[in-house]
Amino acid sequence: MSATGRSALVRAALVGAATGLRSQWGAAAVAWSSPPDARAGPAGRDAVRAGPWLRGATATAALAEFVADKSPRAPSRLAPAGLGPRMLFGAVSGAVLARRHRPGTPVAAAAATGVAAAVLGAVAGARWRGAVGGRVTGAVAEDAVTALLAWAACAPGRAAPAGRASTADGAPVAGQVDAVPGYEVRAQYAAGSSRGSALPRVEVWHMTSADATHALCGERIAADAETQPVEKWGTAATEPFCRLCGTHFLRQGL
């Protein structure tokens, strides 16, 4: 697995651990850190925008948990009613977050990482609260750790290095993209057209991992699609270019 792939699973683990400590906080962090064009589809690829309703719902749930957790009558997080939702939210949040930062990350691996981290986080949190005797100060300290884990999981990736300048919407400045091993620009054809057509019509150019069947934005690409070197990104040869692919490409620090 590549370094960026491992980094995506680290993010899944961090958000899973946060979910184990506070079941709603991981999901809230994922929703609120979603950029305007980010989507989270059922397959883990970016496909549905995290709109205001989702952000509002996750924030409300996180705030309610923040208050309820301080009650001495709060149920054990290790009981089925407490651990089950943590495992579920850990899986979903881990998969969505990992695929957001590295679209090629296997959903099963990211979800499993999120679940495992959520269970470990829940056990660690329960032991901590037992050690501090249920004091409010202990709960507040746990809140701080949870917030730190969620922030680390959802923090933006590295900025694009010098020599790969871009505009705000993911489009590069023409002539300032160097060769990047393992990546290429590939064509997505208009409906009814293909590379073998008499007059193939390219609808949009996408950024992909070499020989990949899905673009960084999640769109499926024909196996025989025309390719261009990554240096062509941002030039007239690759227009129109998928801005979401460009955003993902830059967020991976390439």
C-alpha cells in the first residue's frame, strides 16, 4: 500500500478512536470538515454533498452527547446499546474520511480500521472514567482528547509543493505541473462515444492513478480510455478538466 493509502487508514483510525470516546463526534467532524464539493456516496466514494441538514444533525447530536455524558446515569459505552452505534459510526466515518483523502482506499479496509479503533477507544474511555471515578473533570479531559483526535483525523492534507501551483477550484496554473509517477490524465467520453468511435467525443478529462478504472473523483473510466501525461494537466490539451479530481490530487500533496 502506498504512503497516501496508509495515511488514509490512519485518518480512519483517528476518527474511529474519537467515535469510541464520543459516539457522535467523529461523524460531526467528518460532516463539518467536508469541503463544498466533497461527497460521500454509498460506496465510500465522494458522491453526495454534506449539506446543511447533515451538518446540523451531526452537530446537534454531538452537543446532546456532550451534555448527557456528564450525567452519572449515563449508560456504559461497553453495553451493546453503547458499543453498537460506536462501531457503526466508526465504520462509516472511517470509510468516508479515508476515501475523501484517498479515493482508491478499499472501503472494507477503511471501515474495519474505523470499527477496530472505535472499540479500542470505547474500552480506553471506559477505563479512564473508571479510574477518575466519574468526576466531571475526567469527562472534560476526555472531551479534549476526543476533539484533538477528530481534528487530527479531518485536518486538511499537505499543501501542493512548489512547482504545482493551482487555482482555488483545483485547476492548476498552466505550465507549472511536474511529472508525478503513478498518475495520468484519462478521458471520459460523452454518451454514445468511445475511443473506438469514428469521432470520439471527450466530455471531460480526469486525474487517475495509472491504469485505474476510477478517477480520483470516483467516476468510472473506460479501460481503453485515452491517456495523457500528468504534465498536461492545466493546459488546453486537457480541457475541460474535472475540478473535483484536481482538488483531490492537490489534497494528497502531489
